[in-house]
Amino acid sequence: MVVPLERPLDVLILEDVRADAELLERALSQAGIVFKSRCVDGRDGFLRALADSLPDIILADHVLPGFTSRWALDHVRQRHPYLPVIIVTGMLDDAAAIALVEAGATACVLKRNLVRLPSVVTQAVSHARSIEALRRSEQELRVSEERYRRLFESARDGILILDWETGRIVDANPAFADLVGAKREECRGRQLWDFGAFVGAEEERAAFAKVKRSGYVRYEDLSLEAVGGRRIDAELTASVYEASGGRVVQCLVRDVTDQRLALWELEASEQRYRRLFETARDGILILDADSGQILDVNPYFAGLLGFAREECRGRQLWQLGAYPSAEANARALAQLEAAGQLRSDDMPLQTKSGRYISVEFIANVYEVNGERVVQCNVHDVTERRRAQKEIEAYRSLLERTVGARTTELARANAALRSTAEELESFAFSVSHDLCAPLRAVIGFARILEEKHADGLDEEGRRLLGMVREGAAGLEKMLGDVLDYSHITRSDMVAATVDMEELARQVAGELAQAAAASGRRLDIEIGRLPQVVGDRGLLQRVWANLLGNAVKFTAPKSQARIGIGATMSGGEVIYHVRDTGVGFDMELSGRLFNAFQRLHGQEFAGSGIGLAIVKRILSRHRGRVWAEGRPGEGATFYFALPRPASVVPREILKVHEEAAARP
């Protein structure tokens, strides 16, 4: 019986006699078998044919030049064990035929009985194709099982396989074991209620019966209990399927704890936003991003304009006075679309009563549930704008007032400068003019004392001494006044001044003078930085300050004077510290005024030395101050600009002139 075949055959004929090969082809054709054939007669041709394409069947003669069908059979079976090979020969005894079949031949057909050939061929090919289909199915099954196992082992969701009869866990993947904090071996044999999925075994049996009836069940909010008592929110999907001839239940378990938490946080956030929206003390509007229509407003905005909330919905901003027309409104919406934000510091809005108010307006585009909306925040600044206008009016008035007062003060300062210059000129003239008659008085008094002292009694000589002493004091005072005036009026020569050298020079001169009068001075001089200034004037500062220290330490048995300096910001601060009689700090404000003396006549002086110090330091853009306590000594400080911050000489000249003004 010829078995019908689904597709044409590819037949490889191994035959050295061409006529016999044609007989084979004829036998197949007469049986209605559709085929194509290739005929080879030698070993090499046979190997090439197999290499070119694998046939559906091989028809081989038993004895061929140089080899037999047994060699061809062994070669095929080593490489293609399921390829049908039929031995077609002229004569073959039973023993040889059996040996060939045992070696792998599909069948043996005698050439004198080719009528059997078609049925043998179709049966062999049909059987081979069935075997091949089965092998492919098995291979596909193995691949499928491997894919499933890889998925089972690597899935990020938990997977459980439950026994169809008992509902117990047959297997659990690593993800489920990690989820519940157990080992896979600890999961097997347990039931879902052991992990808190159901309240007791009865509820689990009911759920298991349901999935067996329907073939599918889903729980979106199932609570599992992990090892240690930790609760897990999970989604569970159970389905029935066939496996290895039996039914099983597969459960997919997904941890949704974080999703539940995120959902709860989202709901809480929405509630917070709604509370903020409803209670905010600024206006809030929600607009459709495409049309610009108002979708919602909060109570404050509705109250601000005097509308009910329902009256605002469906309108556009230009209908509330924000823009002059619908076209302007559309342009603003396009600008918002392009930039993502729109801001106005002074937008007009019209209330229901027709009154206009000023607001600050900020609009932002964002998404809600996949839809684009615009949130507008509105802050009423009407009162602020009114207050700003009042402030601007007051500022304008103040500027005008200040300008007028500045002009008046400038005139007054000019008058004061003129008066001060006249007074300085007058003082200089008077002092200068008084010097000549005063020198005459002093000279004649000396002549009278030297040549006519014998003609004077004791009272006369006393009075003459008082005249000379008073004239000398007046001469000293006039000299100080002239010095003060000279310091104020003279030009300064700016240069780098070695302050330590100046201090040592002045201290040395004072020490020599003191030694000549029998005093010993203990003067300690620290490191003194250089400055830029007029050397002669700065030498006068040291002379006056050190001279005062020497003078006011005279009553002390042990007089000590210390000189030092520190850096502070942009200044060099020098000091002269003594252990003299000191002074009361309440009287310190008079120290640097001309002709002001804090001590009595027991200390000589005109009271103008410290005023000269102040004037010199002012011309150098410096300052001077003092600290002291009665009986405990005093410290005089003076500060000058650090060399790096000193301006050029031509600029310094301007400051000298300014400092010379009262």
C-alpha cells in the first residue's frame, strides 16, 4: 500500500547501472509518487550529493565499484541516524539482508520485485518524517521548558506552583522566597495561609476551590506576612494549566507595598493641595491649556472679584479685565505655551462691580492625569501700589527738600570757610604783629635786670621777674599759634617715611635732654611700619606725643614709655604709652582742642600741642585718640592709612585742603 505523502520527495539513487536506476524511477512514477531524483555511481559522487543537500530517502545498490552498500549505510547512520536507506539489489540471501537491516537499513528490495518499492519508500519516508516531527516537538518542548525555567528563576515577581489536589506549594521561585524572607526549601509544602494570605485554612480552601472552578482568579489587595512579622501588600493572580499530564495552579505574586505607599502619598498630597487651594489667601485659577477657559477658581479669587465660583468657570482672563481683547488673551496664551511660564507684576482685574484692582500674576503649565492645565496664582497688590505711589510722592518731596537744604548748607559752609580763613589770617597777623613789641618788652626787661637790678629793691626785682616770665610764656604761646597756622597753611611733601627711625630720633633727643637735667628715661620702641606722608609733620607728631609723655611722667620715680604699632584693616595704628599722671576719660573730649589744658600750672605748656597733632593727622587722612586713668598713665593712639592704600600726592593735596576746613 502506497502511503500518500504531503510533499514531493528528494530521492538519492546510488546505482552504477543507469538502466537499473531508470527502472527504480519508473517504479516510483507508476505508483504516482511525486519526486525528484539524483543518481550517483561512486563513492565521491555519493559524498558530494549528501553534502549538497540531504535527501528524503536513499535507494542504494548493494555492490558498487570499489565499495558496498554497507559502507554507505555506516557513513549515513553516523551522521543522519533517521534518514531512510533502502537496499535495492539483484540478489541477496536472507542472512545478508538481516545483517544490513541490523546495520541500519530501512528495508531490502530485490530488483526483480520492484513492485514493492513504492510502498516501502512511502512508508519509510512517512515514518522518518513522523520521527523528525516528534524530535522537533521534543526540542521545542525542551526549549520552552528552559525558557520557562529561566523566567521562573529570574522573574522579579514571585511565582508559586501549587499542587492541584492539596493546594500546597510545590515550588517557589527566588523572588517569592526573597519577598517573604524565607528559603525556597522552607516554602515548599506550605500553604498560602501560612504566609498570611488568607485568614485560616477554610478561607484558603474556598479561594482554592474558586480558582479550580473558574481556572483564573485575581486579588489586587492581598496582605502577606513575611518571616519576622513584616506585612507586605501584594497582588496575586492564580491560573490553572496542564503540566506533565497533570494540572497545577500557578500563582504570580507582585509586591505593591511601595505602590500602595506612593498612592497613599499621592492621595495625601492631593488632599493637601485641595486644602491649600481652598484656604489660600491668594487667588488660584486652573485654566484649560488649549482654550484658556477657567476650569476652577478658589474661594479667595472668587471673593476678590465679588463673583460666585460658578460665575468664573468657563470664562477667559480677558473677560475679567486681564487683557484688553480676546486676541491679546490668545497671544498671552501662546507666549505661555512657548515659555512654560508667564508673569506680570501689575495686571489689572475687573471686579463684578466694575472696580479695577492690581494683582501680581504668575502662570505655569503642568500635567494632571495626562492632561495639560495652567495654574495661575494671583496676589492682590492694590494697596501696595497705592502705598508705593505715596512713597514716591514723599521721596520726590524729600529730594526737593534735601536739595534745597543742601544748597543752603553749601552756602553756609562757604561762609564758614571764608570766616575760618579770615580768622586764621587774623590770628596769624595778630600773632606775627605782637611778636615785635613782645620781643622789645623781653629785651628791655633783660637790660633792666642786667644793668639796673642794683637800683631795684626786692619787690621790684620780683615784679621784673614776673614780667619776664609772663612775656616768655606769651612768646611761647604766640610761637605755637604761628606753628599751628603754618601747619594748616603749608604744602605737604608726600614720601615714604620710616616711622621707627623718626620715633628713635625723637626719643634719643628727649633722652639726652632728660639726662642733662638728671632724669633717666626708660623708652621701649617696638617695630613700627613705614607710611607715606610728610616727614617733617610726622616728626612733629612724634615730638609732641613723646614730649607729653616725658612731661607727664616727671612726678613719677620710675618713668616708662612704650612705643608700638599694629595693623588693623587699611590702617597702621601707632601708640605711645606712659606711666605718668594720666587723665580722667570724662575730660578726653577736650584733649585735642587748642588751648585746652586738663592739668594745672604744675605742668608747663600752651595747650596747643595736641591740637597740632590732630591737625597734622587730619591732613594725612588719619585720626588720633587717647585712653587714660588718673594716676595710672595714658596711651595715645594715632592711625594712618597703610602704604598700599595711600593715594598719590596730587590726590592727597585735595584731602589736605578738605581737612584744613573747619
